[in-house]
Amino acid sequence: MTTVSSMQDIPRQVRNICCVGAGYVGGPTAAVIAYQNPHIHVTVVDKNEKRIRRWNSKHLPIYEPGLGDIVRIARDGSKRCHFNNELANQDYEASHPSGLFGPNFLRYDAWTTVQARQPNLFFSTHVAQSIREADLVLIAVNTPTKMKGTGAGSATDMTAFEAVTGEVAQYARPGTIIVEKSTVPCRTAELVQKTLAVHRPGVKFEVLSNPEFLAAGTAMKDLMYPDRVLIGSSTTPLGRRAADALAEVYAAWVPRSRIIFTNVYSSELSKLVANSMLAQRISSINSISAICEKTGAHVDEIAASIGCDPRIGDKFLKAGIGFGGSCFKKDVLSLVYLAESLGLDEVGDYWRQVVKMNEYQRDRFSRRVVACLNNTLVGKKITMLGYAFKANTSDTRESPALEIIKTLLEEGPKEISIFDPCCNPVVVRAEIKELIKGQPTLKEDGGPIEVYSSAYTACENSNAILITTEFDEFRNTPEKSTPKPNSASQIANMIDPRPFQNRPKGPTETEILSLHKYLMRTTPTTAANHDDPLRRYKPEPACEKDCPDCGLIKASGYSTAGNTNENRPKERVSWSKISAQMNKPKWLFDGKGIIDAKEMSQFGIRVESVGR
């Protein structure tokens, strides 16, 4: 029976949030929640002091397009600013000294004011204090695949999650809402409740499941414009009240129609199923690519054909060297372990095959490289363009590139050169040294691997180039032409987000951010306020004189998180220039389907592509 006191303990409105875990999920999620809810005090806690130091500096520990803009406003606060909002006429305006106008702008006559805001996003190592002060605690710690003991290779390692649960149980106030943000096995909420009952008998907590559906490289877009927000709770009045409180936080920017309520176990399982289904599609099209290579069919043409069927759709049908990242493999294997632990061995075998196919596709690509080079790499230089597991991120976890490197090392190449436009060469070297043990790997240690900060240097005197990440910089296919607007109204609809609806509180944070990005695209890079066209930013936190990140940037041109300059020119490499530097015969192995083989033939480069 629900008591009046326990109902009163659950907050109707959340005013203070603690997010435990400052990694790829916790940091961006908390930043967007704080950005969209200036009235909520959001603290991200982590025991990793270096990570917290970076979150509190201009050197963010991870790279995600758009993350820096949101962190600066929420963490540092903002100044009062103004912009023209009401449309005056349909004429193009000449460039204006303020930097707020350009040849593609419409003219606006009425000023809109954006009020200053105070910081409400904080990063700290004081875990206990932050938990104690919170109305709602998000648990966003790492839950990797277990590598030892029962379930090794499939089960989820809940060590960090369990430790956080213990701390929450010890320090949280009665009625605190506890939210599973980490990807966890189904029925974890039940284990959390039991843990809480052991540490705090008689004290009521509500446990919610609120899984993230973020993709590396587009995480900020996924957070700002989610296709759904899933909240799982118990079916009791207390559970529903807790779910409503969390929904109110999201409703600051997410339409209510996109907030979905389920029971807590359905929510937990939905995350595993979503990633497993996506991984299954990738493995399915990759299996077809192997058939294509034997029959003369073209996998891209097949994908385009079947993608027209609305029952199938065209998403995740791009053949390549397989999926990577921290989620897909881990979540498929977690689903496998769940099925096997429930005695559903056939179900487990079905999903395990998704991972096996992924590994087969990656290894098949490596074997193809060796076979085309006369079954020997001795005395040859191999260049890998791309090290991160996907484009527009510095995330290298479970990257197919690393496993390909391991395979190629066994063939004794003269050199394996690596270039990635987002990854810091210093960090990549350290990671390779850590992950590949038992033999010298880096050039500096007597091994064959060298990491470069230039694609041209990496490709110089190369016998073969492998494209292992789908960065636009490496493409040679024609750029999609964008129709030129033929009227001022088209420009406003296609590019300029103004005019915004007049509201008593002014434009929303989402609207302000969209205008900021538009002005960033259209303000000349030579303008003094190019990085802050609305003049809204406050100064970033100053670094100490001995800041290691500043030293790293001076030495390599990259930050710890990688190339975080989101406005860097994404110029495509000159394949004619690269070709002139390669050794004959010139080979290019396209593992991501971004190269036009016919175009390459004019440079004397022979292309081998997946599924062709």
C-alpha cells in the first residue's frame, strides 16, 4: 500500500540532478538537460579527476559535433544578447559590420533580446555530496562485456554499476528517483531495489529505466531532436509519479508525443533489442556482400533496390567492414547471455551469429588485402585512412581498424601508417601500445606502426591504402549538389531559422542554438566574432600554465579528445596528389563504399571494394 509520506517523498518537480559517470553518455546527456532546463541544477560526478578537469576546461574529454556550444552556455553561463527577428522585406542585404548579416540573410527590423543565464551545469569528483543533494540520480557508468568468470565474453560486467548503486543507497535522500541510463540487462531494476533495501531498509526509492539511443558522431543531434524518449517505471502510483517527474524534465524540449512510457523491464530490454536489430541489419547486408563478390552483383545496387520497399527501409544497409563502437557487439552479446540464461539456447545461437558474421566480414577484408598483394606484406607499406570506428567521432572503442591492424601485423609489413582526421596521433599511439602487447608495435619501439597528422604523409610511398572509416575527406564520389534558392522565402525556410514565434519568455534554447549555428555557417571566418556570432559566450575557464592539454595541442595540433575544431575545413584529399606518391602497383581497398573505382582508374589506382 502506498503511504501518504512515501508519495510526498517523490518530487513532482525535479530541481537538482546528479549524473554519475562523465563519459560518452553521461557528459553529453547532462549537458543537454542543463542547457534546456536553466532552472535545474545539474552536476556530473566522476572519480576520474583528469576527466573532470577536462570537462571544467576548454579541453573537453570527448569529441562530438555541437557539444562545445552547449557546454559553454550551460557550464559557463551566458551574456545578454540581441538579434533581429522580425522579417522586414524579401531583399538580400549586403554584409554588415556586426557580423549578423550577410548576402544570404533576409533583413529584419525588430530586435529580440535573449537574457543572460547563470551556470547550471557542474562537474565534480564529490560523488557523495552530489548524490545527497539530488532529487534525481542518473546512473551513466560503463557496463562493458564481462571478460572473466561466469558469462565471460557475453554477460554484462556490472561492477561499476553495482558500486554506484551502493553509493546511491548510502547517500541518497528518501524518495530520490534513481534512473538507469547505462545499458543494463533486463530486470536490473529489481536488483537495484534489492540492493537499496539491504542498505536502507524501509526507505522508499523509485527506480526508472531511461536508456539512451545515441549514435557516436550525431549524439548531440540525437539528444536535441530525439525520435523517442523511453521511460520505464513500476506500474504503482509511486512509479508513475516518478516517471512523470522525469518526463517533465524532457518536456522542456521534447514533444510529449515522443515520450513513451513502459514498464521498467520493457524499457531495459528495448535498448538491447534496438541495438541488436541494427547490428543484425549490418551483418545481413554484409553477408550479401560476400555473395556479390562471387557473382558479379553490386551490393550497393541491391541495398538501394530493397531499401525502396517500405517494409524494409533504407537504413543500415551499407555494406562495409562491419560495425564497431562500444554498444552493438556488447548489447548483442548481452542479449545472447540473457537468452541462454533463460534456457533459450536457440535464441542465443541466432543472435550470436550476428557477431560472428561481423567478425567474418572484417577478417575477410583483411585476407583480401593480403591475397591481392601476392600473399605477402613483407617490405611493403600499408596505409590505413581512418582509425575511429565511424566518421565524425574520436571514439575508437571496438574499432574494426584495430583488429585489421592486428591481422596485418602477422604478415610482417615494412610499415603500417595510420591517419584519422578526428583522432589525436599521440592518443592513438598510446592506445595501440596498450592494446597490442607481446611484440613491438610502434616505430619508436622497433615496430612497423606509425601514426601521422597528415593524410599525404601517411600515404607517401604506400603500396596499398585501406579506407577503414567513412570520413567525407576520403571520398572521391561527386558531392551532392544543393539547389540554389531562387527566392528570399526559400532561403529563410531552408537555412535561416528566423523569424521565431514571439513568446513572453523569448525564443527557446533550441531556437537560439539553431540561429547560432546558422550564423556560424554564414559569418566570414575572418570576422572577429566568428565563433560567437551572437556575442553570447562568457570567457572559457583559464588553463594553468602547465596544462597538459595545452601542451598536447602545441605538440600535435590535436586535443585529448581529438580534432575538436568543428569548423575545420573538411576538404577532400587530392587523390591525384596521393597517387603520385604511391608505389606501383597502386592498390586501394575501400572498406566503407565511399570510392568511385572508375574515377580512381585515371590515376592508375586499382580499387577493391566490399560487395563489388
